[in-house]
Amino acid sequence: MERGEKIIDSYELSVNEIIVYVSIRQKEDDPVPLYAISITNISDVTKIILEKIRDEFVAEETKSINEENVVDVQNQFRESILGLLAKYFPNADKKTMDMLINYILQQNIGLGNLDILLSDKNLEEIVVNNSSEPVWVYHRRHGWLKTNVVVPNEARIRHYSTIIGRDVGKEITVLNPLMDAHLKTGDRVNATLFPISSKGNTITIRKFAVKPWTMVDFIKEGTISYEGAALLWSAVQNELSVIVAGGTASGKTSMLNAVSNFFPPNQRIISVEDTRELMLPKLLHWVPLETRLANPEGKGGIEMLDLIVNALRMRPDRIVVGEVRRKKEAEVLFEAMHTGHSVYGTLHANNVRETIDRLTNPPIDIPKQLISAISLIVVQHINRRTGKRSTLQIAEVLPNGEPRVLMQLNPIRSMLEIVNEPLAIAETLRIYTGLSKPEIYADLQSKVSILRWMAGKNINEINKIGMIMSKYYRNKPFMVKGV
């Protein structure tokens, strides 16, 4: 560690038996901290020997890789390289041999040190801007960080993009220099080639959360209040449609996933996404659908509208849409709401007013009198200086299509505060459930009690939450009494 530098966080990763030490360091003069990785169980001398093996053998072997036989080549490579490793490391046990083989495969057939970054669950985004500057990462706790990982040249960046595209049947070329794809792990990838990106080839990877965020996680992180979570739970229980709005990386999909954990198990849920990101409890009656791009000949594409129309033919009780973007999609969804389906989706908008404006103006352009089919709008916000995500607003939609904010973030106190009593939602619940206003508030308080109990017990795994919801819907009095 250099003079004037301090470690602000550190932990270890295990990547295919390779032990990696991660340290996040801050220098006084650097504007952002450094995310540094070092492999602890492979010495510098061993790395030199592995490079020698690579020079002797790997270059020849990798020539045989093509689109169909990557896995076969890896298996052949593993077997063949074992002989050379035995020559240079005659006393190594099987575990060490496996680790060394994994390292060689990672560095020469995989994504190199990007594979190490992909294995860190604390990272949300991994960004290669070009070969002349370090890789950047977005850390859950520390925001944007520079790393000590550098891709050696532009050809290697392009090679990584080709590997990613090949695995999912896509290609990136000079004629097609833009690529959207996703890894088999679900991570979303965007790649661009020079000169479209004028400083060099780029790769942007948005990592798929291995453990999805739940409402308990949001409560414990201070993203949403107990009262806000209880209101969303009540909306879901009573089949009210909800739109989650927010800017890029504000946590829209995570909030949509958390809201979906409140679904009852005896209803059919159809989700429609461009890339699969939602993860719902296993006990739910859930059918996920995913769009597909057309092949190079322009055939075989399945668009969001195709899936939404098809979903309505699958007898859904709830429809969950990854993102509402176009007029035709929105028209079908609002028609579904008006025919008794509950719809949940996300929309790019920074606040409640902007959400209504986006829905009622081109390109979506839904008539304002139809907007009241949405019962609640939840707006997510990210403070880009600190990286903290918060629920900015929760609003109901009045019969005339105007929003009415019920809860608003107080940025000074960093709390979601109640600013208005619900009118439209209270009236809807009174009509369809017969509950009086005092009974509605009593029900919300009982939900707050259960959420406090779940947070106190740190119950934040989706399948456990799904089981609790199932018990609640089967025997609410027992659940409330038990808490």
C-alpha cells in the first residue's frame, strides 16, 4: 500500500478455486477510490511459468475454437494442458492442478480478469471504456470505482465481445458495431466498436442480482418506509395496478421484483421482459416470457407487444411488464386493466408528474381519462453522488387522471413521509372490499407489524417471503396474532 493511501473495504473471492483478495483504497489526491484485485494463491513465479505454458501451447489450441465447439475445446484443452502442468509442477495435487487449469482457461479462453469481477456479488456494473484506461466498476456500497484491471489492447476487448455474442447467437462486426446481449448468468451486456465509440471498443455489463432485492432489504436499507411498503402490499393484495417509475439504475426493476413478492400463490402471473431480470418465489404460479431479436435475415423476432397480446390469451390474473415504452404496448395494457387484469410495470420518469406526462404524450400517448386504471405510482430515485437509492414518491391516480402524492421523500431527514391521506384508493377498497376507512388503516397497521417482524428476523429471501405471504393469505388472523 502506498503512502497516504488507506483501505476503506476489503474481502476475499473464490473463483474456480482461485482465491482473490479485493481491496478498495482511497488516496488523498484521487477523486475516486481504487478497486484492486490480487490473486493470493498463485505466486508471481507460477504466473510466469503459466505464461510460458501459454506461449508453448495455448495459441495453437485456441485456433480450433469456433462457434459450435467452445465447450468441446475447453474440455480438450483441459485434458491436453494437464500434461504440460504435470511437467512443470510434478508435485502438485489434484486441487492445485484444477486451480491452475481454471486460471489458464479464464485468461485465454474466458474473459480474463473480467471473469473475476463478474464473480463479485457486490458489483452492479462492469465497464470497459477502451484499452488505454482501467476497467471501471459500480460497487453497491461505494459507487463508481476505478480498478487495477486493464484489458491489454483493443483486439482483446473485441475478442471478449465476440465470445459473449457467440454464446447467445449474436455477432458484432464492423458492419454491425453495436451489440446488446446477455450472458448465460442473466447479466446484460452492451458492446460497441471503434469508431462508433471514438476512444476505443467498449463493453458494459450490468450484473444480474444473484439474490434479488426484497421489500425487507429495501426497508433495512432505508430505501422505503414500513408504511410505504404496507401500502404497496395492500395494493397488490387488492389487485390494484401499480407502475414503478424512475431514472436509469434507480432500482425500478428491483422494486418491481419486491412488489411481486406480495402476489398470492393461487393466481396466475405472466411476466414479459426483454431480458429476464425478475425472480419470483418458487411457490407462485408464474410463467416468465422473454422477447427475442430477429436473426441476421430479419426473421424470428418476438417483440414485447407480441408477448403482451399472447399473455392475455393465457388467462393471467396478474401481468408484469419489464418496461412500458410504446403506444401499442401501453394501449393493450390499459385495455387489460379496464377488463379486470392487474398490471405491474416500470417506466422511465423522474417523478410522479413526469410519469403522467410520459404516459399521456407521444410516443406512448394514452388518453388521460384512461390513466386512472393505474391505482399507484411508485417513483424510485438514485443520488448519483452517494449511490443511495430511495423511494422518492408514492402517489395515487385520481379518476380524472391527475396524480395525488401520498408519500414524499424528505431529503434532509432521508425519510419517506406521509403527506396526504389516500382518497381514490380508499374509495376503491370501500367499494370492492366493504372496508371502512378505520378498517383500511387497521389493516395497514397489521401489515406494518408483520413487516417489522420480518425485518427483525432478517427474513429477506424471496422464497421465505413467498411462504409467509401464502400463510398470510390463507389465515390472516393467525399470522397477525403470531406476530
